Amino acid sequence: MHASKPARCTAALLLALVLALTPTSAVLAQHYDSDTVTGDRATDMAADLIVVRPLGLVGAVIGTAGFIIALPFTIPTGTVDDTAREWIRDPLEYTFNRPLGDFEHCGADRHPCGRTR
């Protein structure tokens, strides 16, 4: 028996959400003696380009959708800015404003990713 098209779309969306919310950045940010994740800087750069950055983009898109859905709850509580920072700005910064292969530092000033400067 085949699932209906809406059921398949819902399942695909839930799978994408689970994958986007998986703490991959925490696993990839572990330090080794050589200050690289894999032990080789070139491999770190390749993994960043092929795996981490696309996941960051997916996370930012899902975060934006979640932010819009959460607006009716965040406006009355005054947490719109906090929610936007956590769900949109930080994933976008991690995806686009970080040296390739560096999983911890963002921006020109190399501040820790996701932390207030």
C-alpha cells in the first residue's frame, strides 16, 4: 500500500526537520590536538563545504518558517528578537560568515559562532 501524496510530503518535511535540528555542529566542533575536526585541514574544508554548510542553509530556512509560525506567541511575550537571533541570524551567520573549515569562529573579528560579540 502506498502513502498518499500529503502523507509523503509530511513525512519528508518531518525528516528534514529532524535532520536540520540534529546537533551536527556540536559533533563537528570537537577539538583534536591539531585543532581540526578530522585531523586534516583540507578534509575539514571539504566536509564543511559538502555537509555542514548545506545543513546550515536548511536549518536557516526551517528556522525562518518556525519563526514566522511562532510570531503569534513571541510578539506578546516580547521575545521576537531573541527568537530571530537564535532561529535565523545564528544559523545564517554559521553558514555564510565563517571561514571554510573553521567550525567555531564567525565574522571578520573571529568571534565564537552564535555568541554575542
